[in-house]
Amino acid sequence: MVICEGQLRGAFKGFKNTDTVFEFYGGRKWKQAVYQYEYFYAYMPQAKVIQEGGGYVLKVQGMSSSVAVRPV
């Protein structure tokens, strides 16, 4: 189930660590829940947060992998 969908604010530089916060236009923020490093640069990419099982996953347009996130 899609929980949140839209554009991420500013420059997106991929997945890093558990301090990484992803902010959607409209103000919703999600924090990376696990360490997973993958560099990918995009300016204001389309993205969505999907509920899978008991958690949430962020998928960013142009990236083949996704990352576990939690609401801020």
C-alpha cells in the first residue's frame, strides 16, 4: 500500500545511514531505518513510501533498490 508519494525536496544523494532524512514536498519526513549505502544523484526525484509487512520502504525513481524508512 502506498503511504506517501511525490517529489523529494532538493538534491537527493542516495541512501546513507540512519541519520539520513528524506523530505517530501508538503512536509512529510522519513528517516532511513537501516544502514544501507548507495550513491545516486537526482534533483527533486519522484519517490514513494510503501508499507510492506510491518514496516515502510522508500522507492526513488531511477534507483533499482529501495531502503527501509520510518516516519519522523
